Amino acid sequence: DVLGKPRRVVVAAFLASVTGCKNGFEIPIWNPFAKPSPSLQSSGEGYVQPNAPPAPRTEEFGWDQPLKKVGAAVSAPFRKAGGSEPKVSKESDATSLASNNVPGPGIHVDLAKMEEKAGHTEMAIKQYRLALEADENNLPALLGLARLYDRQSNYEEAIDLYRRAATAHPDDAAALNDLGLCYARAGKLTDSLNSLQRAVALEPNKVLYRNNLATVLVETGRSQEAYRTLRPAHGDAIAHYNVGFLLSKRGEKAEALEHFESASRLDPSFRQAQQWVEVLRNEAPTP
């Protein structure tokens, strides 16, 4: 752009599911209805330079990283600061055949992830269940099993587990975000908004949560609230642009045009916004 820096544009589309559960949609870039990835890997939040015309391309939507953050302590070597890895005797090693110790939930969570990666769904479920038997409030196990059911479109089981996670860990915004997304896929948009709003309240600087909340707000006819939600994260012009894009996907071209015009007026160099204005003013089919 004029400043020589790549424009960061987030585009939301109600087409589908990218990293994770499938529910009949195609895969979009950023979508709160996207299901969690079987690999439980989350994508970054950086966005690439948009391609015209007229809708920009962004990196794929990814779920948040509660397992990556929490599970790291489980899978990483246990080392003292500045020291070497401590020796573990057979008696103290829970995985040793000579040990009478019961493996902790972290071991079962790690095994569940391995089974998921290998495509062994039933074995993964068994390992997650064993982790929850060891610790009924274990966050990685609750979210891991919830996402597994979520990918299977078993929303009832998934929502129950997400709610357990959010209740046991009320300060964990990722659990609320995931719960809100599952509610949205299940068609419970009011519940979805409530959960996503709580996630944003806990982590107002998390762009991903604002993106998800704004998308559901537009879906429920609250586009101005969606704009106010996106504005702190993306600025005025891009916030208008993204709301306009969401509205255009819903076929609400008149209101979409207003947002594209605002984006173009606020940033005259915003080529993609100008192209949308031209398209919608000519009443051509929405790209």
C-alpha cells in the first residue's frame, strides 16, 4: 500500500469449515462455524496481502491454542532451571511396568492426541475419558474430547464438554470461544453470542475472538455491533470492509454497499473496497 506495509485484512465467510469439523460447508478463511482441526493445530493470526478483485484472501481460520499452551507443560521435558533432566527411577516412573503408580491425565491426553493423529477415533476417546477419570476438570482433556465430538457433528456431547470446561475454568477465554463456535454450528446463535462476548471480555486484545463474535453478530442482523467489535482490532476502514463483506455474503447488498463506501472514503487507497463499491452500485452479482 502507500506506506509500503502489507494491509492486514480479515475476511469472514459463512461458507464453511476450515481447520476441523465438517458440517457440509466449503472451507473458508475465517469462519466461526469452522470446526476444530483433527490435528488440534491452530493457525496464526497474521493476514496476507489481499488479492483483488474484489474479496481479499487471508490465512485460514484456526482455533485457539488452549491445548498447545496447557499441554506444553505435559509433553516438555521436566528440567530444573539451569540444570539437567532429573533421573527417574522405575518406582517413580508411572509408565514403567515395575511401577504401581497411576498415570496422570497428561499422559492420557498425549496418547489421545497420538491416536487422533493416526485416525483412531475410538482409542482417542478412550484416552480422553481416562484422563478425565484421573482429573474430571482437566482442561486439555475436556477441550480435546469436545473438539473430537464437534468434528463428528455430535454437538450435544461437544457442548456439554465445552460447558464443563468453561465452568471449571471460568477465566479461560479459549473454552468460551470454542463453546461459542459450537453453539453457532448447532444453530444456537443467542447462546453463541453470549459465550463469544464473554471470551472477548476476558481477552479484549485477542483478534480471533473479535472476528468470531463479529461474524455471528452479522448473522443475527447486528451489523453495527459487529463493526464496533472489529474496529479496535482492525481500524475503521478494514472494520467497515469486513462487515460489508459479511453482509454481501448474506445478500444484503444495500447495507453492504454502505460499509464498502465508508471503507473507501476512510482509506482512498483501499482498492478492494472501491471495487466492491463499483460492483454493488452496478447491481452486478456479488462476487
